[in-house]
Amino acid sequence: MPSLLVLNGPNLNLLGTRQPEIYGASTLPEIEAMCRDRAAERGYETECRQSNHEGTLVDAIHDARTRHAGIVLNAGAYTHSSIALRDAISSVGLPVIELHLSNIHAREEFRHRSLIAPVALGQICGFGPQGYLLAIDALAAHLSAEES
Ligand code: CA2
């Protein structure tokens, strides 16, 4: 079965412990389980990874090149700062959906700019944990359109 990578960046391991008004009440393991179920319904296996370290996230994107058909990426705060993550996405050439739990455009000015958006297939933000499912649906639809 083809496979998707759901990759989460810094501090997202803390989901469900603080700031539920911004990020929702679900924990990361709960979100990952939802992703696995939705991807399975669409015919994909799912690998879920999280790291607080930029280089580890770059390595995960590189590893995905030979192992996964596409990536759902919540790069957390690295979204707004990491040229390394952007270059990694460009270099592997996989479709990447940029995902954020919160609406980054309705928050502080520094969150409005994404270095990932120009190299992503698209961006989903503001729908809480449900956004991960929307991202999986969008990625699966894109991949099946690519096939035909
Ligand atoms: O809305 C998102 O998904 C973000 O990627 C979350 C990042 C933030 O830096 C981005 O601007 C938008 C922060 C994740 C912090 O996660 C926490 C989880 C629980 C408690 C505190 C923070």
C-alpha cells in the first residue's frame, strides 16, 4: 500500500496540555490515530513523526523521498523561519500540504509569513485537528489525479 508521512514540528508534542483555545483539546497521538484512519479509508498507510529539531525534520523530509507518496507538514514555528525546511521540500519534489491548527493569518504579524507556502501544494489552516483530515483528503485526491 502507498504511504503518506504526517510530520509535526516543534512543540506539537505538547498538544492537549495547554492553550486548547488556540490549538484544540486533542493530543498528538489522538490526531495521529485520526490521520491513520482517514488515510486508510483513502488507501494509504501513514507514518507519523514529530520532532522539535530542525535538522531531524529535514532528515525526515529527505527519507520521505523514497518511502512516501506525499507529506502533511505542520512545521510549527519553523514555518516562519526555516529556509532549510523549505529547501528540503523543494529538493525532494514530493507533494506537501502545509497544515496549521490555528489560522496563522488571523494571529500575530510574524505568523502571517510562511516560508513553506511557496513550495507547498497548498495550505490548510484554522480548522483545528480536523485540518489534518482535510489535508489527507487533499493529498489523496491530488495523488489519484496524478495517477490518471
Ligand atoms: O497553528 C499551528 O498549527 C502552528 O503551526 C502551531 C505552532 C505555531 O508556532 C505556528 O505559528 C502555528 C506552535 C505549536 C505550539 O503548540 C503548543 C501545543 C500545546 C501547548 C502550547 C503550544
